[in-house]
Amino acid sequence: MLKGRIAVLALTILIAGCSSRPAIPVSDEQTLVMESSVLAAGITAETPSLTISDIQPSASSRLYNERNEPVTVHYRFYWYDVRGLEMHPLEAPRNVTVPANSSVTLYGSANYLGAHKVRLYLYL
């Protein structure tokens, strides 16, 4: 009897673990996510500025390179609907080289009507 309960409990935990998808929920306070390696490379960034229009929502963010050498940064904009749910399909990751002691502006446009929030993810 105890073995049966343990087996059912183990199966329930396994199913629950497989059905959950790792994700970072979007909030108004966390619209910029940077891996620690980006900061270690001397890159800082502004939180993305979101512009919602009737045609196509867009976002921009400025990256700054505080080092004496160029740094290539990979990035992706994630778009969310009014309920905070991630919109699919995801944009392809992009990259930009930030010149030494300089800055660049990243731009992204949602390919979805109804995008109300954005998150920018930066990594090396």
C-alpha cells in the first residue's frame, strides 16, 4: 500500500515537473535582463522604452560600452500581451557590436497586434 502511494506521488511530481516551462515573468519593474557576463564585459544598458501604436508596437534601448575595446552583445526582445503572457513565435536572437567607449541604440518592433509589454534580454 505504501509503495503504491509513493509511486503515485512520484509520478505526480514527474508529470508536474515536465509540464512546467521555465520562464521569467514580465513585470513593469523588470523589463531589462542582463547576464552577469555582459556587465563584466563593461556593458550597461537603459531599460527599454516602449512605444505602443495602432500599427506596430516598438521598443528601443541604449547600450553603453565602458571598455577600450568593442564588445559584441547578443539580444532578443520578448513581447507580452495585456495579461503578461509571452507572445509566440519568438523573434530570432540578434547581435550588435558596441564600439569602444561608445554607445548604440537597439530597436525592436513587435510583429504582433496586442503587444503591451516588452523585455530586453542581453547576453554575450
